[in-house]
Amino acid sequence: MKKRVATRVMGMVLAGVCLLSAAGCSNQPVGAASGGGGSTAAAETQASGGGGKVTIRIGGGPSSSANYTTFAGIGNLITQDHPDYLINTEISTGSQENIRMIQSGTVQFGVAMTDVEEAAFKGTREFDGSPVEICHVMGGYTTMLHMFVPKDSDVNSIGDLKGKKLAVSKGAMAQYYMPILLEAYGLTKDDVQITETALQDICDAVNDGNADFGVHITPFTSSPIADLAATKGIKLLSIDEEHIEKISSENPFFYKSVIPGGTYTGVDGDTVVLGTRNNLICAKSVDDEIVYNVVKSIIEHHDDLADVHPQANQFNKENAVEGALIDIHPGAVKYYKEIGIMN
């Protein structure tokens, strides 16, 4: 199912242009009324190309990731409701790149973890001094730390990593999360050898013995990690309660999460880790009607989402505004008011 949905979406002809407007964002829980539809110029541009088709691009994640699979499938569901939309899910390295692509105009929507979304909106951390004009659209599933080592490794916790070779996913994981984890256990980046790379390369490095430890933040089930577990055999590392409390109290975007036993071959017990929410965001300028239609389709196709990815149906009305730290787009606010989850 996943491959079929992704193939159908990626096979769409990219035509038309994006319908944008100068509509602003609205503060969450107390969102203002929608700013209305797109500008006349935008409407004329759209009508003049592609026979009225509107192209919408979404920054997803690595090609085999949950984010990419989920939004390739969601794109297909949206086009069932709106045949005039042409939706393409873009391959990326994750949250940071998705936001950079929104900033450059390469995509209009993207997936981002809560802390990265907030940093971009406020112009802090990796976006220091350069705030990005984005809005929250919808909260979704938890993306969680997957810390894995070969099944016969003597590494059983982060505290055992001194002197080890670490393969760490690019972006927020390498730049911010890994230093937080090391510091909590009394280590620094100088105590380990870190290679920043893509998820598949992380799994290959662990498989080939070129890395002692791999880490990626992703919803379960991750296909590359599942393949590694089935072929080589892995241990997933848990974080003890003391360190979960310490890390989450200092970094409130993190919270306790569990990867259930049996998710990966040979990992029979639950793995207790830290997670953060994955959200759908968009450029501030995206037309209200487009955002309204996207959100409405996702929520109304709730029963279909589990066929797209096991956790895709967590993009639902219960999580939509939960924990949103930036302004919610007025197109989304309009729909959330209609279904009674915002005032």
C-alpha cells in the first residue's frame, strides 16, 4: 500500500503554479478570523497555467522515512477530494531542510519537529537572526529517538559511548539533540567520534562495523532500521527515568515516549526514549483556502491514514493544535473553529 500510494503521487505531472496570498497567521487558541482568499494576481497566474491546476509541494523526509511515506499518501488523499491540486512530496533530510525549502520557495508546506518549527519562527538557534515566515498547520505523530547498536555490542546506554564511533543523522539530531544527550550523561562531543550522515548511511555504517552506534529521530516503524534489525540484529537503547526527567525538564519540547516491543525484529521489550511532536507547517503566504482544504481532507480521511503509515492517523483533531508553539495559519483556524477545537 505504501509503495503504491507513494508511486501514484510521485508520478503526477508537475504543472501550474502555487496559489499564494499575503494572508497572515493567527495566534493559536485565540486565532483571529481568516484573512480571506488569494490575491487577484495569484488567481490570474494560476488560471493561466496548467488548466487551473494548483501545484502544492510538501517537504517530507528521506525517501524511506515515515514523514515521506505519510505525506506522499496524504497528498494522494487530498487530490481525491481536490482533483485540481497537483501534490508532490519532496525528499529531504528532515525538519531543517524542509523549513529552508519553505524559506526559499521550493515548497509551500513541510514537516517539522516542534523545537525546529519554533526556532525558525523566532529566528533562534540554527535560524539565528533570520526568522522564517511560517505557520503551524497541524500537529501529528511523535517522532522519537532510535538509538541502536549491533546486537552483540557492549554499549547499553548513552553513558557507554565514550571513545565510540557515532553515526548521527544530519540536522537537529546532530547539531542539537546529540549534544543534549551526551551532556546529560557527563560526556561531550570531544569524547566521541561523530559522523553526520543520512539514515540509510547510518544503518550501513552500523551494519559494516564502521560505526558503533547509530541514532535517528523518527516515528516507528523506520524501514532502514527495520531492515538492519532483520538482517544484522540490533539493540535499541533506552533512557532511564532519571535522565528522561533531567533532559525533558531542561528541554520541554522532549517528552517520554515508548517504542513498543516487537516493533523491530529481535527487540522484544519496550524501549523507553524521548520524543517530540512532528507537525505540518506552511509558508505564511499560502492561501487560506488551500490550507483549509488540506486540513479538512486530512481529518476527514482519518480512517484511511493507517493504510498510509501506522502512525499517520495521529494527524487528527486531537493533536491538531496540541502543543503548538507558533501561530496557526488562519486557513487551519477557520476549519478548527468549525469542528469545535478552537474558539
